Amino acid sequence: MAIEVWSKVKMGEKCNLEQALAAFDMFLLHDRRGDFNDISKDLDELSNRYKEENVGSEEETPRNQALSLAQFVRSHNLTGVEDESNYRDLQNNFIGLALRHEDHPSLPLISTAIYCCLAQRLDIDARPCGFFPFHVHTIVRPPSGVNLDGQALADDSDADSMYLDPFATAEEVPSSNLLAQLTELGVGDNMRALYLGASPVGDVVLRSSRNILHSIQDSLGNGLPLAIARPGASASTKTMDIESALCSSLWASLLFGRQASDNRFAITGPEEMNHLQGVIRNLETCFPEDLTLVEENLAPQFRGLPAYDQLMSSIHAIRLSDTVPKTRRPRGSELVRQTVRFKVGQVFRHNRHDYLAIITGWDVCSEKNGRWAPTRNLDRLPEGGKEQSFYHAVVEDTTVRYVAQSSIEIVDIQEPSRIMMELAGKYFKRWDRDSRSFVSNMKDEYPED
């Protein structure tokens, strides 16, 4: 559904802002509430509440209507974040999460989008002004035939515009202030119309994808799971599905990066290759079911380029891997019995990084390639360095890890968290309360685990 919506946007077909941004939420849902219809219902309810609280507002001038709505979204806490230290929290990038969360945390782009989506329901012509450096504003235009103060116009070309910043204030932002900032930044006269104009929906999607990627990089910059990278991160963010969020960002960047109206957000060649490789990694480790989507929606735009052969080769290899029997790893040999201490399905805590994870596989010793080991300082690990047993694991933040045996501390828990149960569904049959572990669904590969 999400890719279908973005494909419509890319092809210039009619698609509103809320659907284009709600597509990011669709990557995170799984079986939870918050799809396109849910987000539309939430916005409908808010617009109805506005009408109840502002009876007769439709008789006001376009300017006063726009200001009244700005006051409404701010008074209902539909803008911004309460704690600035959580500004870059991953959850702040998703319109559905912002609408459903009791505190409605959001980045300026999402705050502006919520305002614009409500405005559309109230016949207010409001759109994101997303090209302005460092911050997204809202541009409001009057209906045909009048200006913002409701006065009749002989020619619509004389119509004025106003700017708002719902994230920061309910007051109008003087255009002179924005022009002064552009002058300070050295933006020439020939670019000002672009920076102060309404952004195409595709560019808003692209900017949102950048924000998501920055949030992930900010939190995982040191290679740790999200819950560990920033101890101040909100509880909602700590349990977010990072792999799916990353996947949404990569897809949007690849679909819209080449056609950006503003070169600041356009995707570069090396960056495009990195994102493509990220999608391939996601296919291999998390989302092999997306192969057809990649073939139909991403592959065509690389046809004729070296990346096309690489992509199609990876798709072929993934399809082929599904037909190749898994290597059996029995525990009968003396080496395995003496070396591999833990079993598939056990839950552990990393003794240095403190995250919770489930073991999904093991190797008697590190099977990662030779370039990988030195970058991780494996030889410095206790209990034999890279010669000790290593375990494949899926972490609560949905990332996939390769963990040294010396870093694992098995935990005794009564019941796994909801997030962990959802992750386990891909690898395990059920949770066993007696053994305090998941029952393996991979007996063809690990017959005795």
C-alpha cells in the first residue's frame, strides 16, 4: 500500500499530503492500528472538534481562519515536543504516531502537515513551505477572488500569501522576517520564490525520509541499539521498529531522490548506491517478501546503469537461497558440545550494551569475513576473541546482530515484551514458560535447539 501511494505521487497522480506521509507509518504497523483510514479518521475527528469549538469561524476572513486553526492545534498540543532533548526521537517523524500519542510529539514538518491536513478539511488553502532552510513553514493562500482579508480582487494574480509556523507560534510569521533570513544566508533573488513557495508532495516525502534517516543515525551513531544510544530517548521511541523505519526512509529516498525540486534534498550518486545497498540488506535479513515490490518499483529506474545489474543479481541470489537447503548444525560433535554454550530461542542481555535479544542461530566461531573482524576489535574480546562461538540475534529494536558468546548473559523472564513476541513470530513457534525460551521453528538448520 505504501509503495503504491508513493508511486502515484511520483507519477503525478492525485494523492493528498496525509496519504503520502501516512505511507511511512504503514511500514511500522504490522497488525496494529494506524493505517491510512485510521489516520484520516483521527484528522476528521480533530476537524470536527475545531468546528465545535469555533462555531461561525467560516464567516471570518481567510487570515483569521488560518490564525484560528493555528491557535487550535497549539492549544491541543498537536505541535512540537515538550522536551527538546527528545527532538530527534524517531517517533517524531510519523504523522500517525503523532496523532495517536497522548503528547502528540512531532518535528516541524509533521506539525505543519497536521495543520495543512486539518486546513484542507476546513477549506483553507494551506501547504507546507518545505524549501525554507532548516525549518518547515506553512504557506496560506486565500480563495479565488479575494485577498487574505476577504476583500474582492479583480485579478487573482494580486492575491497575497501568509506564513505560519505552527510548531513554534500561533501568530503569523511576517514574510519580511523570512526574506531577511534568506538574505543573511546569501540566497539570491532568483531562488527566493522557490524557497518561499509551496512544496510538491514528493519533496515533502523526501524531506521526511531525510529526517527519519537523521533520527536513526543520531540514535545509532555509535552502533548501539536505539534504547541504549540515548538514555533520554522516550519509551515509545525505545521500542520502535527501527529496521522498518529505516526501510521506509530508504524506499522514499530512492523513489523521490532524483526528482527533487531542491538540489539540497536530491540524492547523490554515492548516496543512492548506499541506499540501494541498504534496501538489498533489508531484503536479505528482514523483508524477503518485498522482492516483487523492488523488481516492479525500484529496478526500472536503474535500468541501463551499473546498479541495475547489481540489484537484479542480488534479487536472483535471494530467490535462489530460498530453494537451497539450510546447512544442518547438530550438537553431536565434541567441538560443538564444548564450545557452543547457548541455544536458539534463549533470551539474553548484552553485558556491555544492555539490550535484550533472542538467539536465532549460532556459529562455532566467527564466520564473518576477514574485513569485518578487525573493525570490531574481535581479537580483543575475552574467551578467545573471534575464535569463540558467535550468535545471530534479533534485538528488541528489531536490528539483527552478530554477538560474541562472551557478551551474552541469559536472562530469566516470565513473559517477553509485546515487541519481542512480534519479532519472534518470524523464527519461533511460541514462548515456553517452563524453559523461559522460545520454541524454535528452524529444526531443519538447528535440529537439537
